[in-house]
Amino acid sequence: MKQSIAQRIRQARTQKELDQAKLAAKLDVATRTVQRWEKGEQVPDSNYLMRIAKVTSVAPHWLLTGDGDMYAKAPPESKIIPLPTGRYKRVELVSLPLLSSVPGGAPSLMFHPDYVEKYITVDDVKDPNAFALEVKGNSMAPRIEDGDIIVVSPKLEPRTGDVCVVRVNDEDTVKRVKIDDQFLHLVPLNPEYEPMVVRKKNVAFVWRVVKVIKSV
């Protein structure tokens, strides 16, 4: 039976005689991230798979698919063409907790920020308290649909027009918001759903959505 990616990462690391902490240091990630990869709780993106392959000297195709030889033969030196690097921008990747789902329809108590189901890797998120949620329902379609994942930043100040996760009267929903002095307007993007108006005093939090990862 073919190994999983988690098993191949572990095999590549042990064959290189690296412990999890040393591999994590070489990849510039936390040791717990390597542990999640090897347990199958999180799959590294293509960028990290290439870096793991380079650090452990295994073939990237084998690491990704399990096919072919574990160690690739180096091509003739004359066929190696260096790529210019000055035009490329370094992108910082971060691992975020993926919590329970949040409704994209009628409000409902669906997630708890202390409960982590698994983790996802994303780029360009600066808030250390950011987290991800899976959306259930289509009130925000077509921009955010059932099964999509949203990244939420509690650090950013919500503004009128932002899409936010809102907790009102202990229930949660994701909507575009309109903010005035006493009320918060929760506006769905899907015309089949009705807007809601709630008093600010009943709102526990309004957290901005900074990224949408479409379901495939």
C-alpha cells in the first residue's frame, strides 16, 4: 500500500537523520507544525513540500505522490538553467487554526475560538490571533459559498462595507456590515436572503474577514 504524504515526510526526515526540531529549524517553522504534518493533521503546501524535499535531498515528485524513486538523479550540469531571483517577492506563510463552521445563512452558535479542528497554511496574514472558519450556507453567494473557508482577523477595526463574522445574542453569522450609531446592519450578498438590523448593545464582537479560500 502506498504511503501517505505524512509517512513520506517522516521517512525523508529520518533517512536524513534529522529529528523534528532540526527539520523545523531548517524550514523556519514551529516544531509542532512538523508534528502535524507527520500525523496527517495538516498538509504542507507546495512551497513547503519543495523545501522539505530540498532539505532532505529527496525527489519532490516522490514526496508529493509516492511515485518514482525516493532520490532523484541530478540532471547534467549543462542543462541546469538558473532563474533570476530579483523579481520575486518573498511571501510569508503562516499556519492558522481552522475552527468549526460559521453559518452563511441564519445566525446560529456554530464555533468556539478555543476549539481547534485542524490547521491550514495561508499567506499574507499579519494578525497573530487570526483564525479560519468553514462557511455553511449561501447567504453570501456568489462571493462566499457553502464550504468555502474564510480567514478572520480580530485585530482589524471593522468598517461599513466589510464582510465580518458577527456574534449577536450568542449566535454567529457572516455578513457584510453597515455600522451606524446604535445599530448594526447585517447584509447578505445573496438577494434571496433578507438583511437584518441588530442593536449594537447586543453584539459581542464584529471580526473582519480578510481572505476567502474557495472550496474545490
